[in-house]
Amino acid sequence: MFIYFHEKTRTFHLQNEKISYIMCVLESGELAQLYFGKRIHDREDFGYLLEGAIRSHSAYPQDGNCGISPEHIKQEYPAFGNGDFRQGAIEILQKNGSRSCRFRYVSHRITAGKPKLSGLPAVYTEEDGEAQTLIVTLEDTVCGAELELLYTLFADEGIITRSARITNRGSEAFHVTRAMSLCLDLPDNEYDWIQFSGSWARERFPVTRKLDIGITQIESLRGHSSHQQNPFVILKRPNTDEVSGEAMGISFVYSGNFRISAQVDPYRVTRILTGINPTWFSWKLEEGESFQTPEAVLVYTDQGLNRLSQIYHRLYRERLTRGVWKNKERPILINNWEATYFDFNEEKLLKIASKAKECGVELFVLDDGWFGARRNDDAGLGDWVAAKELLPEGISGLSGKVEALGMKFGLWIEPEMVNPDSDLYREHPDWCLHVPERTPSLSRQQLVLDFSRPEVVDHIHGMIAKILRESKISYIKWDMNRSITDCYSVAKEPERQGEVYHRYILGVYDLYERLITEFPDILFESCAGGGGRFDAGMLYYAPQAWTSDDTDAMERVRIQYGTSYGYPVVSMGSHVSAVPNHQLGRITPLKTRAEVAYFGTFGYELDLNRLSEEEQEQVREYTEFMKKHRRLIQLGTFYRLQSPFEHNESAWMVVNEDRTEALVGFYRTLSQANIHFSRIRLQGLDPEKTYQINEEGCCYGDELMHAGLVVSDGTSGKTGEGILPPSDFFSRLFLLRAAEKDKPE
Ligand code: GLA
């Protein structure tokens, strides 16, 4: 047992080797938060941590009890309107127009393992001993709402998952207008808040700011988690860096509208709230019905940011990703998008595939443009039938031919969308999200299908499943190329319109679940105009995601570096593309493009026929290299070493489990003349082992970690015979293997 309940003080202590999470039931019946952080001893009474002394001029005690004022205590799941003037976790609109509620403790239960969240993505356990779950039941007797707060503590790591379930036990329907997944009141605000922000083609750049009095908040109101903000935040102490110090992460396992906020009150208490964005959200609960919130994953460590990331990486690789692709090296693919865009036919595709096969590539992926009238992005979305003029024998014919070459076949779909110029739209104009009598906003000439309607999801499922049944398909790239506007479903009554955003994403999850159940061997890669839906929710269905539409190598160093804070290397789709790069026009060496793309799933996004013989030979070598080392890269322990956001030279590395092998990637954006010698201090090695570095020499692990790996080429910007000319966009890999002999020469 590692979840304790002390009867006398009604105190819960969730404790494992790493962390403690403590709360208690107040006399009034409400839940108060006492502590979250590094493991501390258990005791009967932690009441002194409540800090509930009455302050003059601003106390609003409850039930005539002058001992406690809601505004001045750390609460576990507060409602607004009862004297806590901070943002609340829950709000319920009742028949009489009131939004007041107060939840008081009724009972609790502690179970082994972790319950599933029906219809929602969530981390899971494989054996009961891996975790324990506490469910605290509270009620509001006036409106008849029951609230269950779910806490799962993992046995071996500083991980707690949280969610809430609201059930209508009363006799009148009500609307839940806010139901956060996590509320956490921390006793001070000495934190740097790190969010991962950007836009299309520059996703998840870390942005750091000090928490101060007031509200710091990120959110999405785009119907998907978005390029602009990611549902993941880190709070770190000011002195915390990659290798040491306290940090906590809040990761939201959800792909729709979200909000994560930190509100610092005048007494410097910090309230973290995470959940479905309350804007335009409301959910009607009839008698007996329940609403389950998505899950938030809270992680704490006192060992720095790399450790924090590694806890998420492992959890998401092993207890969020499901199916046959979990813990499995990913196929090296070639995707025709940047090679052809919409300009292709079967012959052209097979030429690209054959050359790729010759270069050792394992999977050919046909991107956009293969169906209906989709000869450009004006038409065809919704008509998931192969265009005969391009593919005379359809997808089944083409997939057979690709398999005959000795490669697997993959296909692009964008199932949530419809072009007005499509048969689907002409037949069902009301199947898209739109507000009656208003013209919906088109983006990329497309509208969003109303996935809150089961019949729409069924129809799309029918079309996609048919292709998958008829053809030899090993991989699906599931795209989503516009945000949601005009969020209204003509199939729902007015008072249920607040449900549409969330029902939409439940529809997406449902379609995924049906497809992965029927086709368990298919590898799904999610995509939303690149990295617009790169979130933990998606990883439950699709084990990898297209990280960004920006394939420029130097930009990818930054995008992949930023993404690595919350998500594992094996989840990041990363390809070598052509130069000049299609997004930036930049010309980077082929070697650099490969050495960046290695740190992800690896593949190509160009026509290899257009490369010179010499370059094709290089491609063969790169593909071979990745095949040899992908297990280490994709499933090893990843460390950020030097940030491309702060330095011209950056580095990262991966180490295998027994610390006998490691690979370091070093990147330099611009070359400079006559500069310093660079060393990078490595991490995660065995200090006692000696490592062979490429073919060049040997060093002890402790030398490499403390004195550092010498990464400059020794010329310091000189040019001349026998010296590598300095170049921009330079990269270098260092493969380290524990040497047989125990002493370096
Ligand atoms: C999105 C994706 C690209 C490509 C195009 C096709 O932008 O991110 O990779 O699939 O759509 O239209």
C-alpha cells in the first residue's frame, strides 16, 4: 500500500519512493491540498501545512466557522462563488440559474492499478502492482451533483494522474460549464513557467517566464491542441537546469481545446488549473448521467529537466502508446509529398518507390491527392475513393505493386475534412460544422466535418475501412489541416451546442479506436498541418506524429529539441528533404539533414532519383546507419546537452539501458572564424567504463561527462590542405561504445 488514509485527521497521503502528495478533508467537508513534492515521512496530522489563519478584512468563513476562509487555504477542487475568489475548478449551471456549488466529502476508495477512462485516451497499467488509485467521492446536496476525483500514483516514479467525474444524482438536469482535470495549489510562486509555443512550421519553442502575482495562461480554442500552444507546461525552480533541481510537469492527455493556467494570489500561493477550455464549453447532464474529464499527468523530480522529460518519455512510450508498435523500431519511410505535391501518377510514384527501395527504404507513403477530384487542394476531401485516372488499379493495385518491390505501403488521409467541391458535401451539405444562416469560414478551401455526429463518423469509417480491407496498407498518415471555426452542430438542440467541441474530439478518438482495433498492425502517424496536434492524447492512438511541416535541418534541431521536453524521440516524425528547403529556401548538407532526422522516426521526403550517384550512395549509408542504430536512438534514454535556442552550437544524445552504447548529435548553425574550442559535457554514461569514440580514441565515462567531449575539429576556423573547410549548418555524430579493454591508451 502506498496510498494512506488517516481516519482521525481524514488525511490522504499518496507516497512512493520519490514523491508525496497530501491532502485532507476539512471540518466543512471540503478537500484541502497540503503538500506535493519530494517524498516526506508519513504522519497522522499534517494540519499545520494548511495555513488557514483568518486574515482581517478579507475573510469569508463558511458555515459560521471562523477558523477557515476558502480564499486563504490551498484547495483541491474548488468552486467559485463561496468566498474563494480565485479561478475555480468546477462550475455547474442549475435550473434556477445559479452556478454555485460546494462539494463535501462523502467517501473514498483505494484500488490497485488504474481504471480506464471510457472513450478517452489515458495512461494505463499492465499489472495491478504498478499503481494504486484513490477515488474520493464528494457531493453537492443542493443540486445533487456527485464529484469523483481520481488520483493514480505510480509505484516507481514521481507520477500522479488526475481526472474528475461528475454525475447527476439529483432530480433535475444541469449543465457542467467548467470541469478541470487538475487543480493544484502550491504554497509559493518561486517558479519559472515554461510553455511550448509557436505557429505553423515552428512548433514547440520553449518560452520561459517567472511566475508572479496574477494569471499566466496558455490555451487552445482552435478545436485541436494547436501549433500555437502545446498542452504541456513545466514549472521549475529558478536554479533548476537540465541536470539538477526541482521541476514539475503538467501534461494534458487531450487533443482539443485546453487551458493550463497558474494563478498567483496576493499571498503567493500558486494555483495550477488544467483541463478542457471552459470557453464555449458546457455539458448537459440528465439524471443519472456522468461526465468524465480527460486526464492530466503530473510529474515531479528533483533531478533536473532531463530527468523530468525522461519520466514522460518512458511513461508515454510504455504506458500510453498501445499495440504492436509500442517499443518497436519504426520503419524507414519515403513520403512523396515534397517530391511531387499533387503532380503524380502511378508510374511516377513507382519510380520514386523503386529508387527508395534500392537505397534501403522500407515503406513508401502516398500522401495527399490520390482520391476523388483532388488534383489540387480545392476539391475532393471527403471522397475517399482512389482517382482512376491516376491509379488505374486503385490503392489495392498500387499497394500490391509497392509490396512486389519488397516495400510496405502507406497512405495519407484527412478524414475529418470536406471540400465544398466534393460529392460528400453535395450529398450532405449539413454534415460540416456551420452556423445556420451564416457563411462558414473556409481555410485551405475546406470545412470541418461534424464529428460530434455518430452518423458522420460512421460514414467516414465505412469509406476508410473499405480501403484498408481491400489493400495492403501498413501505415496511415492521418492529417487535419485546419482549425475549427463556426463550431455549431445542426444535429444538436441549442442547449447542447456547448458540447460540440468536446464531442468532436470524442468522435475523432472513436474513429481512431475503431480503426486501430480492426487493423492492429497498421502504424498510425498523426499530423495536423505538421505539428498542430502533437499531444499526449494522440499518442494513445497513433504512436508517432509528424513533428512539423518545416523540414529544414537547422529548424528541425530546434523543433525536435523543444518537442523533446514533453514527448519521446520515437514519437517524432523526422525526414530528410530536398534543398533548397521548401519552407525556408536554405541549403544544408545532406549529411546534416540525415544527422538531424536520425533523432526521430527517420525517413525521406524527396525524390531520390533527383540526387546524384554520389548522393544516392550517401543515402544508402544513412539508411544503413539508421537501421543499425534505431533501437538505441528510438528507445534509449534521451538527454538534451546544449540548447539551440541559446547557442550557435547545440547537442543531444541517447544512451542505451546498460550504458554500453551512446550516440551524440552535435550541430553548428553558422561557422565562425578563429573561435574557441568546444567541449560538450555528456550525460548518462557509466563513469567507470571506457568508451570508444567513433574510430578515434577512448575515454572514460567520467572524462566525457565532466571534462567533456571535444567536438571542435581542432582547426578553429583555419582552411587549408587536409583540413575540413568550415561550413554553416554543420553536424557531427559521435558513436560511443563501451570498450573491451578497461583503460584508455
Ligand atoms: C499537411 C501535412 C503535409 C502534407 C500536406 C498534404 O500540410 O502536414 O505533410 O501531408 O498536408 O496536403
